[in-house]
Amino acid sequence: MPLVTTKEMFEKAYKGGYAVGAFNVNNMEIIQGIVDAAKETNAPLILQVSAGARKYANPIYLRKLVEAAVEDTGLDIALHLDHGDSFEICKQCIDDGFTSVMIDGSALPYEENVALTKKVVEYAHERGVVVEAELGKLAGVEDEVKVDAKDATYTDPDQAVDFVKRTGVDSLAIAIGTSHGAYKFSGEPQLDYERLEKITNLLPDFPLVLHGASTVIPEFVEMCNKYGGDIPGAQGVPEPMLKKAASFGVCKINIDTDLRLAMTGAIRKLLVERPAEFDPRKYLGEGRTAIKDMVKHKIVNVLGCDGKL
Ligand code: G3H
Ligand code: 13P
Ligand code: ZN
């Protein structure tokens, strides 16, 4: 059973009004925790690797670990490059056997984003690989997106139609108010559903992607705080808001921060409660279990992709 692309996953998700989870992976325990959760819930799965993860783990290790997960479980898993910022990194991943790549040209002027995305799409499609691109800019709290500035940073619906048509891209990450990391909103969490609905209507049957979609689960923030340093003011996207996004055209929901918090919280707790413990299998194993439980919760209660294999 080889790695799969996201094509069929997204077609089913779109029709079913649910989303597939795309989880960032950096080491064996993270991969195993996520994969165990998907196995127990019969869920399709996207494992994604950032440039930072490739640098940390050495690309071949992560790829082989993901291949091992497929061989071990027989699950439908797509291996995806997260936030590729050049043609070269996308090409490398495609040549290495990834089934999906993201070319993130969102920081470029529009026409340059179109040209770069098109170039990656051509290379990828000739090799049976699918491509995600990004249009619009995800804001950080520090960017304080004001209502009148939204049009400058959030995805423009008409431009999204033009972009998809001209690039032939397979899915599109949109900016509607989410942001990466643990600090997403300074006030009340808010997503621009009106914009999302417009994009969905203008691009029927086309899969949209939501980045920066961690909920920043309070249980793990509290655990990190109680057993170590403070993570003040952390705030993520509430779960009902993600469910609502999935009921529109959002088929892929990206999660990294929640994995980091779950793993770190569990490890901090174990090491504080058992200071004499120095077997990495004990504390990494605890982190792996925390990830598994958290991902199961997401799959069943937020994404709705359980039983959709
Ligand atoms: O969106 C970015 C992901 O959270 C990956 O983060 O670049 O630190 O691996 P990273
Ligand atoms: P979070 O930081 O909200 O987990 O988002 C991750 C992401 O978008 C990876 O591309
Ligand atoms: Zn992202």
C-alpha cells in the first residue's frame, strides 16, 4: 500500500462536509502518536513536513518513518511538504516521493505567485503529485488585522478564482483570520466566514485549506504552565469555528501548535513528577500517548473524518 495523494481524500471530504487533518511531523514519536490515532479511528491522514523539520530530522529519516507507518498500518496517508518557499524544495520533495507539496508564494507579488505556482504545478502533475498554494497573508496577533485592512491581507475571492484557473493548482490555502502559533487573537476569536462562503461559492467542488488552525487546547497550555515556563496569553481557534469552516469548502485543516503543546505538556509533567526518570523512552512515550489522545479527539470531535477511509 503506497502513499496516496490528497485528491480522493478531498473529493470525499468536500462531499461529506468534513475535513482531513494535516499534522506536522518532526520525529518518530510524533509520527507514531498521530498514526495510532488515525488507525484507531479509521481516518484518512496527511502528514506534513516543513523545511525546518527536514533540516532537523534529515529528510530521509522522516520519509522512511512515514513509509514505515504506511507499511505497518495500511492507512491512506499523504506525505506533504508544508510551506515550500521555492521551486527547488518542491522539486526535491517530489523527486523524493512526496505525494503532495505546498508552494507558498503568498509573500510574493500576485503575478510572481501565479508564475511560481504554475511552474511547480507543471512539474508535480507530470509526476502524479498534487499541489497546494496560498493566496492572502495569515496574520499574527502582532499584525493586528484591522477591519479596513482585511481586504489587503485576507484572500480576495475573485483573485482566488483567477489564481486557481491560471495555475491549475489542486487546493488553496486561504487567509480568513487564522494565524500560526499559540497567539492567534488578541481579543475575541473571529473568522471571516462571509469571505469563506464567497470563495466556496465561486470555486465549487474546489478544496480549500486552513492553516494556523490549532485550538491551543487550554488543558495543555495549563499543563505546560503548571510544570514549567509560562505561555501567557495563548489563544487558538475554538473547535466549533473549525467545524463551521469544514462545512464550507475547507477540506484540510493544519495542526502543529496543538501537537507541540500536547507533547511538551506531557513531558514536562512526567519529568517534574518523576525527577529521577532519565529513560527517554519513558518521557517520549508519554509525549507520544498525549499526541495520540489529542489527535483522536480532533479526528472524532472536530474534523469529522473518523470512519472515512
Ligand atoms: O506553519 C508552520 C508549521 O507550524 C511548521 O513550523 O517551520 O517551525 O517546522 P516549523
Ligand atoms: P498552527 O500553528 O495553528 O498549528 O498551524 C500549523 C500550520 O498551519 C502548519 O502549516
Ligand atoms: Zn501553515
